[in-house]
Amino acid sequence: MSATLHVKVSAARMLTPLIRELTLSPAAGPLPAWSAGSHIQLHLPLAKRTARNAYSLTGNPGERSHYRIAVRLDEASRGGSRHLHQQLQVGDRLTISPPANLFALHAPARHHLLIAGGIGITPFMAHIAALEQRGASFDLHYAYRGGLSDAYLSDLSSRLGPHLHRYDARRGQRLNLAAVLSQQPLGSHVYTCGPQALLDGVREQARACGWPDSRVHREAFSAAAPGQPFRLQLARSGQTLEVAGEQSLLEALEAAGLDVPNLCRGGVCGQCVTRHLGGVIEHRDHFLAPPEQLEFLMPCVSRGCGQTLVLDL
Ligand code: FES
């Protein structure tokens, strides 16, 4: 089992009507150090299951006296964000997993182009602090819905001046990816966090503009979506499990006592890869190539449908 940390909610505030910021302080001693782009997993005791949701750390990466996250309320989610918005109070205790970084800055980049969509701003709050400390060259392009998903906008506006480029969908302002990506100095790296359509758009436009893939970095912040219940069979142990509609396959395995490696819990890091042996699978990950999906699945997001799903576990 990976190590866990115990924290308590020491402050909470609404950044917008949809986004709640939580400050988490250690139950004892300083917290582990972390680097810009890191995320933590919150272990959330919900009514029928324990959810483990990943959230980017915001703020100053040197900070060990507390961690700070911002959570967007997603009514269509499986309950994690609702719990964090509507039930979690200042003073409550939480178990978390230590920080892991899947979205680090590329140190020698000549220029850093940061592209955020809505709640995707959160890892960039730490990136920006790190880039400012280094005196590095960067620009932030921030697409949001004014008054709803524009967290930290006034802070960024006064801090970044002309290096902040704002796109408010409510005013019809659109981010022109082709124009932005074609105007960057050679040796730039681009970082994107936000909805899948934005991540895909940046990758496609970057390729069209001749950017090498090695200079295009992305972080998806999506969590597993609910689906239909299904039955699971573990070939090695002979165990049969029922996976509820609100539960991910990974959560069902964890509830049965299996320790499956994982980092992102969103189908992008590749840590939870598992061999399947039978059944029909709804692959929802962004990691496996189609030929690999014939043999493997990512249980943090993917699900069985219809027949019993058989795993090599
Ligand atoms: S935990 Fe990252 S892909 Fe499953």
C-alpha cells in the first residue's frame, strides 16, 4: 500500500460560485516537499464507497506548512466534488496520498506557453510561482466563463500584466490556438490543462504548426465518469466482484483489498495498466493505443459492459 498523510481542512473559500478552494494543514509535522505541477489524491469516504480523487496543488511549490487545492463542482460526477463542496467543513480531517508530479516544467525551455481552460488553471498557479522565482520567460492564455470558472483571475491580472491573455466565453472571446501556437519563439514548450477538447485542440494545432510532440505537455483533470454496473472476475484468485455504477473498476479492486499502482486516476499516466482476459470493455483512457487495448485496460477509468469482465489478477 502506498503511504498516506493525514491533514485537516484549515480554510475554505469560494473562488467562484462553482469553485471552492481548500487549504489542508498537516495533522503533525511539515508536509512532504512538492514541485510545480504536482497533484495529490484525496481519499473521500462517500456513502457507498471510498473515492480517491486527484487534485493539482496550487500556490507556491516551496510551501510545506499547508497544501492548497481548488475543486470545481461537477453535478454529473460520482459524488467526490459534491462532497468537497457541500459536506466538507473547516476542521474536518482527511487522508491524502503524497504529491506526485505528472506535469513538471521543462527546465531548459526558452519560453513557456501556458494554456488553461477553466479549472485547468490550478496547476499553473504553481507553475507561475516557479517560473517567477526563476525569472523564466512565460505567457498564460486563460479561457474561462466569466463569473463561473475564472478562478484566480484578478490575482493573475495584477501579477502578470501583459503576459496574461484572457478569453471569456461569456463575451464571445475565443482562443485562436493556430495563431498562438504559430507565433512562439523556437525552443518554446507548451503546457495545457483543461477540458479534453482543449487538450486535443492544442495537440492537433501544435502538430500542424510543426511543434515536436516532446515540447507539448498536457494534464487532464478529469476523474472517472459513472457507468452501468458490471460483474468482474479475477482469474488468479477466482474472486467475483460486482462493480456499482457509481464505482470505478479501480475502486472496486481497492475495496476488495487489491493494491493496484495508480497516480492520476484519470486514464493518462499508465500506472494502473492491467491485463484483461475476457469480456467487453469500454475503454475510456488516453494512454493505450488501440492495439494495446486488445490486451490491456486502465481500471481507473475503463469499465466492462454487458458480459463478465475477466482480469489477470
Ligand atoms: S491511474 Fe493513471 S492511468 Fe490509471
